[in-house]
Amino acid sequence: MKVISVALAIALIASPALAQQPYQPIRESAERAALVAAAEQDSSHGPRPAFWAGLALGIAGATTMVLGTTAYRVEDKSTGNAPPSAYQNCVAQQADPVYATNRCDGLKGKNVKLLASGAALGAVGAVLMMAGAHTSAEIRPGVIRFVHRIRF
């Protein structure tokens, strides 16, 4: 029984050594990947198209956020610490000659849908810009670090 156990142990230990191929496929595939990456870097002379698309999306997102908080404010909400119906009450008071000159536009609330969609567009734009410029962001408690990689 001991002879069979020892023979089985030797067979199991020797089988991976005998199964190895004479060449090293991992090293060869790593070399091929390095050559492909070097060829891609040589062919790109500047930022990738993702950078410019990200820049356009970032500008569009920022513009949308500004418009949502300025020009396209909504009448069904009030801004700041004002009560929810402050804008409607101000407009209703304009019928009285004493309050006819009320300026109620400052009481309109921000357009939350435009603000949120602008923030999302800006975030997607920032991610695309980082992807197009070989830049990454690392977020840790209390720290946001941007890393730009230069390969040569």
C-alpha cells in the first residue's frame, strides 16, 4: 500500500512538470501586448478623441447647470428659505396697486431636473477627459488625487 501511495504522489508531482510546454506563452503574450501598446502610442500624436468629446460634454453640463439656476427657473417652487408658495403669493399681490411694482422673479426656484442633468453631463465629460488624457482620479477619505501618466 505504501508503494502505491508513493508512486501516486510522485506521479501527481511530476505531471505538471511534464505538462509544461517548451516555450513560455505568458512571456510571449506580454511581449506582443507591449508591442501593440507601443504601436498605438506611436500612432496617436496628442489627446485622444475621448478628451475632446469629454471637454464638449463638460461644457454642455456646466452650461445646463447655469441655465437651470438662472434663466430657466421654475414657478412652482420657491428659492432659499422662502416658503413654498412665496412666488405665487408675490404674483397674487401684484393685483393690489400698492404691490403692483413687486419683482417676483427672485423668488422662483431652481430647475432641479436641469441642474441634475447638467451635473451628470459634467461628470461624464470629466471621466471622458481623464480617459483621453491618460489621467486618473483616486478618491480616499479626505483626499482626491489626480494622476497624469506620461509614457516614453
